[in-house]
Amino acid sequence: MQEKQYLMIPGPTPVPPSVVAAMSRPMIGHRSEDFAALHRRIQEKIRQVFQTSQEVFILTNSGTGGLETAVANVISPGDRVLALVTGNFGERFANIARAYGAEVDEVNFGWGNPVGLSVVREKLARNPGYKAVLATQNETSTGVLNDIAGIGALVAETPALLLVDGVSGVGGIEIKMDEWHVDILVTASQKAMMLPPGLAMIGVSPKAWAVIEENRSPRFYFSLPAAKKALAKWNTAYTPNVALFFGLDAALDMMLAEGLENVYRRHLLLAKATRAAVKALGLSLLAADHCASPTVTAVHSPGGIAADDLRKVLREEFGITFAGGQGILKGKIFRIAHMGYAGKMDVLTAISGLEMALARLGYPVELGKGVRAAQEVFLGRDV
Amino acid sequence: MQEKQYLMIPGPTPVPPSVVAAMSRPMIGHRSEDFAALHRRIQEKIRQVFQTSQEVFILTNSGTGGLETAVANVISPGDRVLALVTGNFGERFANIARAYGAEVDEVNFGWGNPVGLSVVREKLARNPGYKAVLATQNETSTGVLNDIAGIGALVAETPALLLVDGVSGVGGIEIKMDEWHVDILVTASQKAMMLPPGLAMIGVSPKAWAVIEENRSPRFYFSLPAAKKALAKWNTAYTPNVALFFGLDAALDMMLAEGLENVYRRHLLLAKATRAAVKALGLSLLAADHCASPTVTAVHSPGGIAADDLRKVLREEFGITFAGGQGILKGKIFRIAHMGYAGKMDVLTAISGLEMALARLGYPVELGKGVRAAQEVFLGRDV
């Protein structure tokens, strides 16, 4: 039986049946009253997820399109930008700024490490002219969570805007856009938001709007002023992915029914159990406990076993798909997502599968030991 | 997050996504050429599952309706019937025969035991006038597999017809309708056939047709002659459940793509792993190894723990639904299905959940021990 699959990559993530059902509803016109009502419902709910009183724009493109929207509306050629890089997606954000002509001051904290606030403080103090600071909430490539509240407090004291890639975090990890002084917060549909890919969501602060209105970079599809004008009438500037709007409405209902605090606690619990299991199996985690991502866990493949061989056995024999490493970590790590529509039994599936795949490849694993460590976390016996 | 559910009862079973997609196709008329083509495709495939060269009728009712169809077309008031009972569904089959006026000679082998062939041999020798023998392939209430080949060989030497309830077996456990001398074989959609409830499938031997044509019991919806006349034109006598026909077509494609031998081997492997895990946890199985069902495993709840309390914790805390006991076993056992759309990771989910639920209720369980026993079976290390 080949069909039963356990998708445990950090996006796209599994889509809940109620969301699939919502997306299967008959199509409606995107200039209709029905769509306006749908858009309005979504707006009220997604602001709670972003913890903002500002508008959140729902754009029909991927997360990268969302990041480009942030850059295109803020950066003009020659602008100085501070890019806080902790992995592949931090690098991508910096590259988008370069594509728009920014002079990028890139600080690489090393893959597996978080942003160091003292470095940020020093950089901001020495360079008062930054137009923007680019940061990643949850670095998907390394499973590292960055301290956005800490970065935000520092950037808020400067004229620079804080642009945050929240693609693999928002919806699974708490973020307080307004309180933490995030000026532009971007996320996407296919991660903790439990939807298929195709939508980016972007929140914009008043401080950012002042810059956006002055910006002269070329932009049409990615125009935030156009999006703002349309949203005033519960509309979108260009044709939206209507099915994903149906799905987003349902996914937000699920998240709010669970309660956002519970959603965040669930992700923390799943990460804790995954990490306990990995440690019990004698494997090494890429990120330290104090900066561990609640949504994705990166693990060093043990000596003598190629991460991609392990992933192949998992996929072919057990139907489980883990992500591999990216960039400099390619072939060296595997990543287990516990993001979005994920629960305790998914972690136990991941770990029991991992144990069997390790055994298949000759790693001296004690079967059931990782599972036990995760079970102890779920039972509250891990103290 | 309440929605993620692991349905592990012996029917309805989980429906594969490709089957759900097939059932979502737009409705067609049941007197159309399209329906006739669909019905013909299904007919060619389902005969392979039944291992028969005879027609298999697809009826729009549940499995019980299928059993009643078997009885209604064969039994006339006053007919003598031998009912081989090994649990709740054997009793139901006998009760249906009684409802049609049969004089039922019921042999109860005890819940948890299989049919004893020597008893059948003796009964048939002493009572040459049986019109029919009623047997259950896989007794869902106890997780016992009966020897249909053995029963069939004995019944074939008499004028009696062998009517077999294959509801929780066919599609997951090999059955050779023609070779094993089964005269009427009944199954239903919601078990190993991987569909929602709503269809019964019934195969009829030439020996049975001779009886059916003479039978005068009242029957209209359940008329096999009417079904036969309709099938000659790839039609059905009465309005069929068209969506389930779409689904059956897709489910049969899945089964044949996997290969029926592989389907049966998979079920045997899942049962073996489940039983190994249960034993490793120190729990007691209801059925002995030699008559263990490949599709459902019944387990005695350990002393001091009510089976239904265990099931409640599993359902509420882990989203896992096991079945409880029926009849005299109510409250005493729980039943884990590994039936239809089920794989290795489902067994590991069931066992890791069971371990946690036992721990919650104070049973001295070594977490991970049952999981390890199942993993060893899957890795071929259990010898």
C-alpha cells in the first residue's frame, strides 16, 4: 500500500479535513458580496494571530512573494539594510533586498545559532542610517527561533523598519506584531497556517506606511498601497485565490476554537517531545534548547549514516517524509516538522519511524527508547 | 486541537484520499451508459477479490442487509439450518435465519474460539436435512478467524448450502469462494474494502442458484433473481448508491495495484505486530495465535482497568478510537482494528497510544516496550 503518507516537512504541511472541505466549496466571484464578507471575516481573525490592530493583507503568492512585497514597498536603490542571517531563509531575505538595489550589511550568526542581540545593538548604534532591518522569526533551515521581541525593542529606537519573515512561525509560535515593534510581518499559507501553498499574509505598521508612501521602487502586483485601497472595500487589488481564502477562513476558525495560547503550547510540547526523543536515541540536535524552534527540529545524522539515506528509508519503507538539509547543511541533517496540523501521535509516528530507519541502516538503536522519551513528555513524566 | 482522529474500530474504517476523491465526482444517472461501464469495471475486479467466476451483486444496504439477502433467498419457513457461532455476528446470522422461519441448530463454540471442524463433521453426518450452514469468516466481535476452507470441504459433500459472513474479512483476508465451496459469500463496504458504509457485495454459486430459484420467502428489495436480471445489462434492480460505486471502483484499483497477495500479507503482518506488542505489554489476547484474525485484535483489559475507561482516555487524550467488547465481552475487552486502509505506522500509533493510556490509568507499563515489539516484527527481527 503506497498511498498512506506522513508529510513531516516544514511546509507544505498536512491540511485538516475541515479545511479541505471548505476549499471544495463552489467558486464565488471575487468582486461579490459573498467574497467581501469572507474577506472581512478573515481580516478580523488574522489580526488576532498577528496580534495587531493594523490591516493584514492576504496576497495570492508564496511566502517569498510576501517577502518581496515587504522589500519592494520599503527599499529604494542605495538604501542601507541590516540583514540578520541565521540560515537559508535569512540569506534569501537579504538577496531579495539586494535585488532591489539595497546595500546589505549582512551579519551571519552561523547556521544553528540565533541572532545575538548585542551584535544588533552594536550594529544599530554604529550605523544610524539603516532603512530596514531584516530578521527571521523561525529559521526553517536550522530549526532556530530568533528573539523578535528583543530585536524589535532595539530597532524601535531607530528610524529603521523591522521587516520580519514569519513564514514558518506565525500561527504556530506566538508573535506580537504591535507590542514587539514589528513593522512588516510576513507569513504564508502552507506552514503553521495549515493550508496548501499559494497565499502570503502581510501586516504593516504605521511607521512602515510612512516609508511605503514615499517609496519609488517599481511594484505593481506587489503594491501595498494598491492592496490597502482594495481592502478598504473588503476587496483585493488583483484576483485572489478564492479557494485558499475559503480554506484560510476555516483554518483560522480551527485555530481560534483551539485558542491561540493552546496552539502555541501544543507546538512547544511537540518540539519538546521530539527533542527528548532525539536525545534519548543518542542523536545530536542542531539548535540548542534555548533557541529551539517550536515548529521544526533539525537533527544531525549520526556518523556513518547519510541523512538522505535515512530519509529514503523513511519515505520508501514507512511513508514518512522528513526534510533534508539546505545549503551548507545539505546531506548532514534531517528536519522533522511538527507544524500546523500536528499532534502527539505525529511525533510518535516520526520517532518510531526514525528508530526503525536507523536500525535498517545499522545504527545501534534501542527500539522504543525515543518513543518512550516522547511519551514521557506527553504524560508529564519528563521532569 | 480536537479534529485529528485515529479511527481504529473494525468498521467503518478510514477511507483513502483517492477513494474520497472518486466519491466526490459529479453524480451520474444510474441508468446511463457511464454507470453501466462503471458497474462492468467493478464486476471484473470484485470477482478477483471473491476468487469466483460467478457474478457478485453490489447491493445498496449494509452488511446485515447482505446477510439477510443471503437468508431471504435461500431459507423457507421450517428449513433446518446449522449456525456455527463464534461470537456476536454469528449469533446475528442465526437470528436472521430465525426471522425467516428457519429451525436453527445453533452450535456455539464460545466467544474467542474458532469453529471446530470435528463438530461440524458430526453435525452434518447426523443431520442430512440441513438446508444451509451459516458461518462467519472473521468474527469481528472476538477477532477470531474461522477455517472456511475446512468448513466448505465438509458442507460440499452434503446438499446444504454454505452461507458465509465475510463482512470484516473479504478484502483483507484471503477467501477463495469457488475453490472453498462457499455458496453465498457476503461482505460490506466499510471494513477491509476501505469505503464508507452503504454497500453489501454478495457472490452466489450455481448450487445456491438452484435453491434460490425454488425459494418462496417474501423478498423484493433483497431479491437475488431481480439483481441477476439487472446485472445482465450492467444495471441494478433498484437505485444504487452511485457515489459508493465510484468509491468501490477506486478502492478495487488500489487493492489490485498493491496486489491481493500483498494486501493479505500486509494484514497478517499488522496483526502479528499488534499481537507481539500486546504480549510485550503483558496484556492477554482473546484469540489464540492459530485462529487470530488478520484484521482485528481483541485484548483483555488488564485487571483493575475497565476497558471502557481505557478507550475513553485513548479517545479524549490521544484521538484514538478502539472498539469495545460486545455482548458477554462488553466492558471486558477492547478491539484494535488493522483493517483496510491501515499500515505499519497505524499499529505503532495504536500501541504507543495504548501504552500512554495504560500509564495514565496506573497500569505498570514500560513505555515503548510494546512499540519495540511491533517495530521488531516490522524489521523482521522478531524470530
